[in-house]
Amino acid sequence: MNKPFDGQVVVITGGARGIGYATAKRLISLGARVAIGDIDEATLAQAAKDLGIRTFGRLDVTDPASFFDFLDTVEGELGPIDVLVNNAGIMPVGRIVDEDDTVTRRIIEIDVLGVITGTKLALRRMLPRGRGHVINIASLAGELPCPGLSTYCGAKHAVLGFTDSVRKEVRGTGVNVSSVLPTLTNTQLTSGTSGMKGFREVQPEEIAEAIVGLITKPRPRVRITRVSGLLVQAQGFVPRRPYEALSRLFGVETQFLGDVDTAARAAYEERARTS
């Protein structure tokens, strides 16, 4: 019996853990031929073994040559790429005045330039064929200012602007470009953080399901969860001062500052800032 994604080739960056891994697992179950890339080679090899896939490799999204070579390898082993999920990203937290310049550059290089590089390289392969889909993982933080995440918010805001602009550039070509905006998701990236009061943390599998939905029925943006997305969108209809008071009530202004469990977050921060 045929599966919904039989024969489709999907590439996922940052695929060794979290949202990337969950997305790979879900798409494989639906018949897709999935390739994962990640900078963490040890975790990547174990993830590939657990997923039962053979096409995987070290991928440094900040290096265009590494990205190009990885996509070449995938197409050589699996065939033309149908979907690229630009998932790789990091989220160090803390006050901007305490953020080291190397960390600032690292966030921009991975979260913004990595997405731009991947999108360009994928489009150069997809446009001549007249088909394909690039899905960029952004964040609701790209629409909602969060103290303690200033550079990250700026990076995800950039991803949204970039993705929407590219989507319009390629409109009518048969190639789709979309963005996914998750709320706080239960991965190592959010370890030690509390989230907004009264709003649940989502699981990576929920983001994976949203990506499946996007591939099935392309649209410009999907926000997860719907309730969190509506709260963020309400900024456009509520005056600034009342909205910011509401944000403080829900803990938006402290969830990445005073409410952070630094001990629980230490391992992730070390990896995000150095590996």
C-alpha cells in the first residue's frame, strides 16, 4: 500500500535531535526518503542508526561549501531533493549587554545565514525542475520580542522577512517557500526555561506534524500552537502599553532572564556557544 510521501526526497538540517529528528522520523513513517545533516557527528551517527537511514553527513550550515557538498551527496544517493527543511539553529539566552560578540555572530551565522545559504542552494536545484519546497524553521520569537533573547528574536525576525520575500520571488514557479513558527518546544534548546504562564510547552512531534501538513498543503506560515500564535498576532490590534502589560503578566519578559534554571541549561549553553 502506497504511503503519502513515497519517493519524496527530504533533507533536514540539524536532524540529529529535537525537531529535526522528530520530523525525520515522522516523514520516514510516511514513506519519504530522508537525509539528515548535523554538526554533531557522534549524535548524528546514532540518530541515523535509530532512524534506519543511510544518507546522512556532517553539515556546517555556516559553510556554503559544506552545505553544497551535502546536498550533492544527497542527490547522488537519493535523487533530486523535493523538500529542504532548514531546521538547524541555536538559542543562547541572557542579557544583550552580557552577550559575547562571538556568540552574537554565531547566532546570526547559524540561524540566519545558514537558512539563507540553504534556501539559495536548494532553489538553484529546484527552480530548473519547476518543483520543490523549502521550509524554514523560524519561531514565534520572531514576532514576539522576548527580553533575554534579543539576538535570537532578531535572527528569527530576519528569517521571517527573508522567507516571505523569497516566497514572492518564486511564486508561480512550482516551488514553495514556507516558514514554521513554533512556541517553546520541549527540546534541549529550551532546557531550563519556564515558558509563558498558562501556555503549554509543545513536543517536537507536534512541529513535525505541522511540517507534514505544510508539505501536503503548502502555505506561507504556520504558527504552533494556534493559541500562542493568536496571542502573538494580537499585537497588531492591542495598544502597545496594554499588550506589554499582558506580556509581563504571562511572564514573557522574565522567562529567559530571571526565571531560567542556569544549572539545568548549562550543558546546552556550552554546546550552543562552542560546538
